[in-house]
Amino acid sequence: MYKTLNEHYKEKFGCKVYKLSIDAGFTCPNRDGTVGSGGCIFCSADGGGEFAEKPDTDILTQLERAKKRVRSKNKDGKYIAYFQSFTNTYAPIQRLENLYYAAIKPDYIVGLAIGTRPDCISDECIDLLFEINKIKPVSVELGLQTVHENSVRYIRRGYENQVYFDAVKRLKAKGIEVVTHIIIGLPYEDIKMVVETTRQAVQAGTDGVKFHLLHVLKNTDLEKDYMNGKFNCLALEEYAEILKACIKVLPKSVVVHRITGDGAKKNLVAPLWSADKKRVLNYLNNYLKN
């Protein structure tokens, strides 16, 4: 088996911990013209933050709203402030400092998680995270997705693999936890290719992995290719097989933060089986035990 996120948090914090997803109104260099203008081919208008709070209030208010939504599931637990939507290190350092320190201020917040791109992590930003990490634990989530060049170009990721490897090295040198996002089911990638992406993330030094099912959302460029028959989405059984092979190459020290990712049901085009989250997780957990 593998180390789950729940196990990791209980070891680290001594209790159940939930992430509170917040949106600070960031954008992305792959959208504003710096790197590209269309974003990654699979990315929604919400920048991957479909389940985050809306950026219509300050950070503390967002945290309080998010906490109320999950309070019944986590009555006595603690929380991590999770900057999820878009690229959360893509701003002037003073703005980042104000936002991050505001997010860790409440007593119920035990850590800070930041989703970003590896090409948007300056040394100045890492120094800031290093200082915050002395107060409350910090983790940085990097969207690698794949190491295969044809896939990198197809999804319009917008940076070379070496940028990811360098970012992991610099973050780890400062003692900052790194979590890597990997997509399973990209067009033309077989099981060996996804396992290779996982293996290279491990070799780079990632502390955790989030595995995502490639799912098609409305109003994305990926939807256009799907509707034009350019690729098929994985069946649940196929996804489970690839996921298991990837987990086999993970050392016990690497935490599996997620075994699948899904989009909002209202925007889901395919695969429709992914909308039944409870059934999917039950199937995957049973499959991984065997």
C-alpha cells in the first residue's frame, strides 16, 4: 500500500486536517500573454479552483466560509489554507507576503499549501516561504502533469521539464515540502509513459504526488478535441491499472495526496463515470489493495 494524506497529516499534526481552498484572484502567465494566452488545454475558466471560495472577499472571510462548509466533517480538527486557483506565486512579492501571512494568522490554520507553476517561483518567493515555514508548515504544489515532450506541447504547459526539476531542487534546499501533480490519461500516453513521469518526479525529490484523471470540461480546448474524436478518455478499469503501476514506483516516504481528480459535475463532458466520486474511490481503493 501507500501512505495516504490522512495518515501523513495525523503523523504531522496529531489530528484530522482539512484543506480550505481559497482564491486570491491570481491569474496565470499561460493566460495573460507572458507565456501563452489560452492556458493549458484542459484548464477551466476557474483555473483549477472549481471547489475554492470565490475571490469576492478577503482571505480571512474566505477561510471562515470554507470552514463552515466542512465543519460537520471536522468538528475538532485543524485546517490548512490552500491557495488553489490559478498560479499562486504569480504576483509582486509584497502582495504574496500580505496574502500568505493573512492566511496563516488564524489559530485553526496549521499549515499553508500553495498551488503554482514551477516557472513562477523566484528565489525571493522561496525566501518568503522559508520564513513562513518557520512559523507553520508550507507545501508547494507544482503542476508537472507529464515529462513527455509531445504531451507537454499538446497540453500547452509552457515550460521545459528542467524548470520543474530546478524548482523542486531549490524548494527542497530550503526545507519546503513539494507535491507534484501528474495526469493519467493524456492522449497517446501508455502506462509506461505515465509510470516514467512518476519515476522522474520521485527522482527529482517530490515529497508527495497528486494523481489526476484526464477529464474533459466544458468550454476548454480539450473539449473541442474530444468532440472531434481526436482521443478517448480512459475507462475506470484502465485508469485503476495505470494508477496502481504508478504507485508501485513510489517510495513509502512519498505521500499520495490524491488518487484521482475530478471537475464540477455541471461542467463535466467526459468520462461520465468520474462524476460518481464515491463509487470511483471505493473501486480504486479496493483495486489498490489487491
